Amino acid sequence: MKLNKIKISGIFNLKDVEISLDDLSALIAPNNYGKSNVLRAIDFGVFFMEASLKRKLSLMRNRSLIPINTALEGTPFSFELEGEFSNGEKTFSFVYGYSFEWWKTSKDDGARIIGEYLRMKSDDDLKFRSYINREDTNVAYYLASPTGRCSKQLLVDNNILALNKLANFDDLFYIDSIRQLNRLDVREIGTLQHPDSLFNMIAPDDDVNELSLDYPRESKVGYYLNSLKKLAPNKYELLKDVVTGLLVTIEDFEPVQIDLRKDVEEEETKDLPFRLPETFYDVRVKERYNNQYTSISRISSGSKKIFFILTLVIAAEINKIPLLLLEELENSVHPRLLQNLLTAIVQLAGDTKVLITSHSPYLIKYLEPTKMKFGIPTELGVADFRSLKPNKVAKVLKNASAEEVSVGEYMFEMLLDMDCNDELINEYFK
């Protein structure tokens, strides 16, 4: 599956936010504007799609998510995805969306799904066709046959999506598309304020008794690298080439597995129904100026962060995760490394698209103008992200050169100096 566009409204300070996705896209804005809210809203919107009935009800009652901005009070949450997927024979473009009312304490109501739709078209179709249409809380309509209309009634509770219920209809002719949407997975890499904790020598959970290439949790990167080396050696060598090329003081690294039973006599042949792993993992690193390998815990925080991010990017690509959300990439990373790091991320991500947030002027000069959205000041405190007009790119470059500052510095100065009614907003942004 590929995701091409996401629309979000009615959560935090977000109203009618639309994000087009490229191989690498960016949201650029000063602090406390709404960049992180966009990432959290995307993660929430996808998680809601797969959540259980009970969990959905809890999510619609979550007071930390309900918008309290005066311009958004009472606004339902809405979430829309545009993308494409293949069933092996054809490629389909799709638009899927849903909306729900937040819990309303004054009326003791709300917390119910109020709308849902799925439209698709194959490469052979001239226009989109409706597959799910829901404009009522408890009734939806779906397309039951290839030659019919979207008119088959489906009774649904107010805390379940028709998408979830149709996943049980094994004979549905587009069941593969329905199940792909139900399995949609998006991952987020946060600001990583404490990178020293990312490579703890911990044992995997008790339910993990084998090697696995599943996308790892943060604290299991050493375990994942060990699995990657043994199960996907070509991917492991690619990762090693990229890491050592980017972090030039690192000559080599090797994941190691430490069996706590190794030095204790134990009858390995004993037939046990379950044997505790009791295995710890580390990554040994050889730095150019050291005379021996050391634990990865000894390298710098910035190097740990780069190592960690690149490992999760390749994990996302292996697991065919369509979108990776990356917050404030520049934290703990030297500005001169940013360009090479961005190149490395795109190289390792493959078909996985990456959306990053940043408040750094340095990052701007390494990204294509058409792949960035800038946070524009508003009177009501509602996030407003806009793209730079293509015909204004040359003017920005010229103005930055005339003022002898970088493009990033020029753009941030312009954003910070703007007021809500500034004519420059409409002149430069769309």
C-alpha cells in the first residue's frame, strides 16, 4: 500500500489540515505551532481504524485529544486517506475517510461515529466508484457485487466502522482491499530526547523466543540487529554500509547475543514445554581511534540517534509500512550531517514514505521546496500549513542571497515577522 495524501480536522488545534506525501516530506514551523499535533493526529487516526469497539469508545472520550480551541469547539474529528494498493492483478486508487463526534459532557452524548466512505477505482476505470457510504450513525451501505450499486444495507453500532465489519465478509469481491485498510500501519519516531536509553542490553519479552524482523520497539534495537544479520543479511550489509558511510569514525559494528546459560551447566536436551530465552543483546562498535570494540552505549548521543533512526527506517521498509513519522530530526545531529542523513533515510526507506517535522532553518536548504509545508500565523491559534508557491522559489533564493543569509534563515525570519493579515502570506504561500 502507498499513502499519497492525508486530511485531518477536529483534533488538537487542527482544522482542515491537508498533507501531500512524497518520498520525504516536511512540516516546517516555529515551536508550539502544531507540527507535533499533526503527527499525533495521523497516528491517532490510523490507530482508531484498527481499535476494538471498546477501545474506540474510549478514544472518542479522550479529553486530552478533544479540541478546546474556540474556533474548533464542537467540531467532529474527521480523517481521510488517499493512496493506492494492489491485489496482485490490478492497482487501485482509493479514498477512505470517517468522522465521529467527540464526547459531550453537557449533553451526555456524542462519542459516536457519524460518517464513513470508501471510493476506489482501478487503472481501467474513468472515475471513482463508491464502495462504502455511511451518513448515519447505525446504518451504512456497501457495494455487494461488481455490477451493482453501493446500496446494500449494513447495520453497524455507533462505535464500529463499516470497514471493520466488512473485514469478516470473506466472499466480498474486494475483501483484499478492505483487509489491507484494516491492517494499515503507521509508525512514529519521537524526538528521542534521551538516546542513551535506546540500546539497553535487555532480553526480549517472554513471548519472543525466536528471531524476528517485525518492526521493533525502541528498547529492542540490539535484538533487531541480531535478527537482521541472520535473517536478512543483504539488508544488514546495506545498513552497515550506510551507517559507516555517514558516521565516518565508526569502522565496523557487530550485534552480539549473550546467553546467560552458557557458563552454567544445564541439560539443553531436556524436553521443556517452554524455555525462557534468558538472552541479552548488545551492539559492539569499532571506532577509528580506539584499539578495541566497545559497547554502542559508549558512542555519542547524536551517533546513537542516527544509528537508531536508520535501523527503524530499514525495519519500516522490510515490514512494508507505508508511512514513517519522524519528529525533529535535527535534535542531537550536527547541521553538516543533516543532508547526508536525509539522503540515507530516502535510500533505506524504499517505498515507505517519511514525514518529518522541524523548527530548524538548516534543514530547509536540503529539502525540495515543493515537499515542504510551512506553519503560517493565524488569529485563532488554528494550525495552518501552506506550501511555498513554485513561482516564488527563485525570489526567495534571490532575497536570501541579497541579505547574505541561508534560505532557511530567511524563511524563518519571514515566518516570525509575519502577522496574521500580512500580505506576504498570500503572495508567497498557497
